[in-house]
Amino acid sequence: MQRFSLEYDVPEDKLRPFFQNEFLRCEIGKADLKEELAKYLPQWDYKQPVEELLDYWFRGESQVDKDVTAFIQDLQAQGVNCFLATNNEKHRALYLISEVGLGEIFNEVFTSAHLGYFKSQPEFWQKAYNFELMGNKHEVLAVDDNEAVVSAARNFGFYAHLYQSLDKLKQEVQRLMSL
């Protein structure tokens, strides 16, 4: 919400309590984002409905990397199932799946809001894992740009790759497919 802070002249220290508390509960499905945001809007001197703030927020953070998308589609054309694991609360997750189209790009989308845990927690991977969808967990590659998430996925038994660039990911996938 740095963009919100700048564009609506709301100091980040006024936003921080929401993101350090209520928002985290929303991300794991323990609270509803619309209800929690409504409590803060007067403090932020935001006069529009919560839905308008969500629209502003979600649209501003919904760019999809076309090169990554093309790589995922190439993998799927080779018969590789591709899944998305994301830390997102339920409203944004639905927006990403339906409005942005991530539900059409991936075979399945696993969200922290629906599973009740963050990706950095082993319980996330335990609840997301489905042998019928994914096959043997030792044949699953989890990719993330957060080392804690990569570590949690690796500890669960997946191959795991720290995302640094698409080229490095392509090399790792090619290496694993040649095994």
C-alpha cells in the first residue's frame, strides 16, 4: 500500500498497524478484508466505499509477467501440471483467479486464505498437496522468491527452487526434466 500512502497522502505509519495485524489474519482466512478495512478507513480519511479501495488496490497490483506465463503454457503443452501457491486473502485471491485470469493459466490455485496457513508454514504444503493432482511429492518442483517458502516446501519433500530469474528457472526445470 505504498502507492496508496503516496497517492492519498496517508503516512505509512498510519497504514502499518493494519498490515501488521488485521491484514495477516485476512491472509490466512481468519478475518474478512472488507470488514477489517472498514474499521481503518476513517483513520486514513478515505471517504469512498471499501469496494472502491479494493478495486484500486487489486487493479494496481495485478500485472502478470507474460514471459513467465508463456513458460508455464509451454510446460503444460509438454504435459506438466502447473499450480500456483499464493499468500493472499480471499477477495484478492478471487480477483487474481477470475479477473486477472490466473485460474485459466494454472491447473489449480492454492491460497493461504483457503488453506489457513502461510506458504512459509509446513501446514500450507500439507493441505495443498494432493497426490491425485500432483503425483509423487518428490517429483513436484516448488518455486518461490522467498527463501522461507522454498525451505518450507523443501522440508515437506518437494524439490524447491529460489526464483531469481526466468532464465535460471528454465535451466532448473530442464535439469530436473532430464533426470
